Amino acid sequence: MLPNLYARIRRLPRHNYASTRWYFVTTNAAFGTPVLSRIRGSRLTLTPLGRAVDRAWHGIAAQFPMAATDSYVIMPDHFHGLISPNLRDPRARVPLPVIVAWFKQRASHEMNALLGTRGAVRWHVGYWESVIRDEVHLRRVRRYIANNPRRAKKWDEGWACAGEALSGAVGGG
């Protein structure tokens, strides 16, 4: 059997992912399906599935009290967020991949409950992260996250329709 090339871990060799540094994390909805939010102009509205992702993001604090979350945005087909795995307790050794895996699993569980499915894939395999280098980089990423809906003009028309049809299965939004 051939290895799954898309599942290959894309992490920095010898980097301590259990540090107190900030990370800019991005993960995509499965198959690029725009079901998490809708954008009209520069206004973003979460669908019920997007609200499940929102609850999972806010659940990180309860599940991992040593972690800190910051700016985030739930786009129609992807999620961006800032997270520091051990900022609140530098002695903790919880690595970033553990927290991201929990977040994606928790969101998937809630999304599947809303859709009446079990174990369905809700996220693309893996995620992307960027190590925040300094305060200037952190401010730039926060600005990028805040402005992301305004830059997503392609979702205004045809793409949003697909998301509406799929999110309508759970009562619209």
C-alpha cells in the first residue's frame, strides 16, 4: 500500500512545539467545502457548523488551561487562529499538535452531531502553522486575521450559495 503523502507531517525539525511561543494556525474544511460561514461584502456570518467550530476554539481554555488563544476567524472553508500552547504555564509540556488535534476532533464531533452523522471527515488532513517571530509579526498576523473576510471577495456570490445549501441541512444560519 502506498503511504498517504498528504498526511505527511509538515513540522520544523528539532523545533519545540511545547514552547510558550505564539503560532498562527490554519486548517481547511474537508474537500474545501464552504460550510462554516458566509460572507456578504465584508460581513461574516457563522453557519451552525461554524458556531460548532467557534465553541471548540473557546473550549481550548477549559481543556488546556496552560494554553492561550488570541485572534481567530472562521472563514467559509477554513479557520485561522493564534495560539500559544503553554503561555499560561511555561512548565507545562503540551505540544501544539495535541491541542490542534483536540480542537479539530471537538469541532468535528459537534458538526457531526448537528448533521446527524457519525465519524464523517470534517477537516482536511493536517494543518499549517507559522511560528510567530516577534511582536511586529504578531501584530501583522492579527491584522491579517481581522481583514481576512474583506479579502475573500470570491465568496460573495456563487461560492456562498454552495455553503448555504449545505449549512441549510442544519437549519441555516
